[in-house]
Amino acid sequence: MSAATTGKTPGKKAAVQAAEPEIRFVQGNEACVRGALYAGLKFFAGYPITPSTEIAEHLAELLPRKGGVFIQMEDEIASMCAVCGASLAGSKAMTATSGPGFSLKQEAIGYACMAEIPCVIVNVQRGGPSTGLPTKVAQGDVMQARWGTHGDHSIVVLTASSVQDIFEITVEGFNIAETYRTPVILLFDEVVGHMREKLVVPKQGELHVADRLYTEVKPGVNYHPYLPREDGRLPSSDFGGVHRYNVTGLFHDIFGFPTEHPDQVSKLIYHLVDKIENRAHLLARWKEYYLEDAEHVILSYGSPARSARHLVENRRSKGDRVGLIELQTIWPFPAQLVREKTAHAKNIFVAEMNMGQVTTLVKQAVVNPNRVFLVNRVDGVMLNPQDIGRVMRTIEGRGF
Amino acid sequence: MAVKDYIRDRFFPHIWCPGCGHGIVLNALLHAVDELALDRSSLCMVSGIGCSARISGYVGFHSMHTMHGRALACATGLKMARPSLNVFVPMGDGDATAIGGNHFIHACRRNIDITAIVLNNQIYGMTGGQYSPLSGPGILATTAPYRSIDAAFDIVNLAMGAGATFVARTTSFHVKEIADLLKKAVLHKGISVVEVMVQCPTYFGRKNKIGGPVEIMEYFREHTAPLGSKKLEENPELIPRGIFREETRPEYCEEYAAIVTRVRE
Amino acid sequence: MEAVTINRRWCKGCGICVAFCPKQALVLEQEKAECRPEKCIVCGMCELYCPDLAIVVDKSLKPKKAVKGVA
């Protein structure tokens, strides 16, 4: 058996009741749908795009049954905009897309950052740039997820490598979005999105579900929609409720009205960045395998983490001191965690399906960046255990 | 209640230029809302970017100042999530017919119950007087120093072609007509598009040597005529005003609610 | 109490009310609109025309039509 330990806050999983669990055999995209509904999704707007379309298709069927709203908008931009509007009305809201659509959504993602609108954006990654490889896997959007929209800001990006994890990380994504009033990007990839495997659906109450924090300010009393509490959280009031306030993508004061006052501008940008970056340790989700005595540590995320895990189990059985850290939070990048977990490693191999986007971050994070090696594939084919094994053997001086 | 009760008066005097038609439309809109005595907590103003978009900050509604051209898309999400809201979307030339053109035709097609007001001043004002899809050929603008060669959209025909169920046009000279049309637009179930031809004295009027606000408004008085009027019949070259279409078609939120009723677990 | 109240702080002196008042009851004084009550019939058009929302007309002060001689 694996020696997995998770980086989640303990105590979130209550004792499972004795009743038979609901078990399904589903695609990652469907697990995302079920996770979103579990988290209380009430509004989905989208536009079809491979390889994320199944998310829209399943929600078109399931959301009306739960009394929620599904709408297929005229384009990717409109979908993201509609999500912003619905969220301000109080709905937990989500959209789903892939590379080209993700590029188009960046404008409104920036709006959601600035106006602190909770929402979830799923990007099931395919090959890029441009139309790229519509039906093939890649992980080239790591940096775009962080910096795709213009201007300084911060954002949360989560990922997963199995159908079960997609379900749980989707719930987590909504929790973070609602708690910190931020867009959260679920950065999956074509392989995990389309892969079918077992999903044990958690019972209601088994996973923590966070709801929006509402203001206690009474009608007729001044409500400051953009005055954060000491803990950085902003109590909400829905459009249609008793407090009528302004929301804008411009820099704004505590009432939500535009300002160019340097003090207020500075305060807001620091708040937007700090509310996430200062919580990097709280937002970090990861899994680790055999790190205690590992000489060689593989760091991976998404579908390549499965190949890495296979390789690690295989080599452990032969006595090799190989370990794996699988990131589920990519942004804010858990640099301290990566540094600590790899402190005693001779070599660090970053397995990812791009030209080294996370590798760069790992090099910045670790004590000895010269011992960080990229293991990648960017040809639309899933990175397999042999790919990782060959690079490792070469670096270890043991031949190809 | 008085019109003053619907504005955020601490932001007045507003930022619009002296004689700007946008203030007249805001004024008429507030009179319309006041006369209809709508539930104040239902009032939402969703705007895009530009001079027209500043309306959202001035009204004491739930107000969402969004991105250029995206107001209708944001408003669609808002309205679908909470259909009881009364949603107004003021748009300028760019919001409605350029960068937001796609959202405009699709909102018309869906027939979602939103009041869309197009403030047509034939120019991009906030950025300093560039030509717009509503300028038409022969217009001088900072990006058309040798006169524009682009044909203009006819907003009424565009909205009707896209399937809007309430379509009307008036001008900033016809102030009572603006308020009347807006009242009818709000009460109409489905998308309503009201085009108001407004003056931009600063960039359009000055650049094209038409004159100040009064001269442009006089132009509106002389070059338009009510639909079905003798004046229009005798002078078919005039721009028609009035209600071009007012028809009943299933409204989008209601149609969706019917699906929910049918399939709800 | 005058029927027409003009908020001089909001008035930008565009002259629209002056141009379109049916009774020429409005004038610009030092680039601000002013009402000459003796000419005003309290029709309320200037309130609607004002792009600055600077004019309020109290219609309750509209002069009653002269009632023809009742013995």
C-alpha cells in the first residue's frame, strides 16, 4: 500500500456512516460537476469547448433538477460575465472552459479579482498556444492561470490527478472562493478530465462546505461593501437585498465607488494580493509519498502525478529511495512547503506537460536549484512512467 | 417620492460635459422609475464602460459598473440568478454595437426581461472623439480626420432583426417621450431596446461644426418624426421615432423556470 | 415659495432649459440658469430638459386657471 499522507487540515472528514456509500464510475469532468453540486453550485454559464464540454452537458441536465440555473451563453466572454452577475445576486457560480476559452475569459476574471466576486473557473487544459491540440493533453496554462489577466492581483489555482480528487478539490475550490471572495481556477487537464474511474461520492456533511459570509449591518445603516474585516474577509450583501451599493472594476473606496486617491489605491491592491498570498500556507493542498528518506524527489501535479506515483511505487519495491510530492495547490505557489519537503533530496525531478512552468517555480523555491530537473512531454501524449524513469536514470548516471 | 431620492447626490455635479445628452436620459429614466413606483430593492443598473456607463454610479440602485461591452452579459447572469430584479442596462455606441455587439444581439434573441437603453451619440466620447459604428459615413472624428467611410448600424433594425420584442427610438429633445417609452419598456415582459439619440456637444458637435447642445437638439427636432405621422409620410427622409415593435413572446427567465418546474427533483 | 428651484452648484450653464422653455422664462446669469417667475407657467419642461438634474419644478404651485365669473 502507498504511504500517502495528505496536506489537508485534519478533521474535515467526519466518520463515515455505516450506510452503503454511493459509488459511481465517472469521468473527471463529471466528478467536477458532482463536486460543484455538492458544494452548492446554483449557477453555471458556459460555452462548449473540448475537452471541458462534458461539464456543461452534465450541468445542463442536473442543475435544473436542483432548481439551479444553467445557461449556454453566446461566447466564453459572456459566460464569465454572467457568472460575475449571478454571483453578485448570491449564487455560487461556475464556468468551465479550455485554453482558447480561458484566454477569452481573462478580462472578466480580472473583474472578479478586482470586485472580489466569488466564482470558480474550470480549465481542462489542452495543447496550446492558440487552437493548439484540441483533443490532446497539456499543462501549458499554469502561468496564464496566475497572470492571464492584466495588472497586479492574486488568484488561487488548484489541480487534481484522479476522479476522486477532482470531486474533493472542486468542493475545496468553492470553499476558498466563497471564503475569500476570489475567483478560484481549477486547472485540470484532458487526461484527468476524460479519464473514467471510481468515485465514492461523499455524503452530505462529510466534506466541509463553506458558505458566503453576510453582513450584519441593518437596513438604513451605512454598509461598507469593500471594507475588509481584520481577517481580510468581506461580509457580503446580495443584489436585490437591503443594501444598494456599487461594484466596479475601477479602483474603489470602501463604498465601492471609483477612486484614484493614492492611499486608497494602494490599500486596495495590497488587500487583494495579501488576502491570498498571506494565506499561502493555509491554501496549500498536496499529497506526499515516501518523502522521509527520499534521495530523489519527484514533484508533479495533474495527470503526470499518476505516472510519477506508479514509478515511485515500482522503484520503492526495488529498494530505491524515491519519493513524490503531488501539488494540488499551484497558486499561491507553496514555495516554503516545497523547500522543506525537498531539503534533503539529492535530485528533484519536476514532471509536467509543459516547457517547465512549475520547474521554474521549484528552482526559485529550493535550496539547490542546480539539482532541479524538468521531465516533460509537450507532444500531446501523456507523460508516462518510462519518460520519467529515463530522465532519472540519466541524471543518476545509471544510463538511459 | 421625488427623482432626487433615486440618486447618489454626493457625486453631483456629475462628470458629464455641459449640455451632454446623457444627463437628460438619466433624468427621464428617474422620472419613469419614480412614476412606476417600483420596489427599490429590485432596481439594478448594470453598465459597461464609457460616458454612458457612469450612469450606474449616480443612481441609488444596486449598481454594477462592468467591462466595456459586457454589461448585458453580466446583467443576464444577474437576472437569471434573481428574476425578480428590475435590470436596466445603459449602453453607449461601443457597448451596444462594437465591442458588445455580440452580447447585444444575443440578449435580443433570448428575450430576457432587461431594459436596454442605447445612448447613441455617434461618437466615442470618453476616449476623446473617435468614430463609432453609429457615426456613419462623412463624419469627422479624431480617428477619421478625412471623414469616416464606415456605414452606421441602425439600432432599431439591428434589435428587431435580432428578435427583440420591444424596440423604440426617440431623442434627447423629446424628453417626455423618453420617459414614456422607458416606462413602457420597463413594463414590457422581455427584452426592451430603447434607442435615444443624444448629443455629444464636446466631440461630435464641435468637430462636425453642428454647434452646441441646443443646435444638436434642434437638429433632432427637425430631422425626426413620429411613426405614423403625417410629417413622416410627407418627409420619408426623416428619422422615425416611436415604438417600432411591441410583441409578446415567451420571456427567457420564465421559460427556464418552466423547465425547472417540470424536471425538479 | 418659487415653483422652480435651480441648484446653482449642479447647473453647468449649458443653456438647454433657456432655449426650450416655451415661455422664455429662463435666462443665463453668470453662466447659471435663472427663472423669471413672472413668465413661468410651471409646465415642468425645464426639469425634464436639465441634463444636470439641477432643476426641480413644484407642480403643486401651478397657477389655477381663472374660474369664470360665478355670480
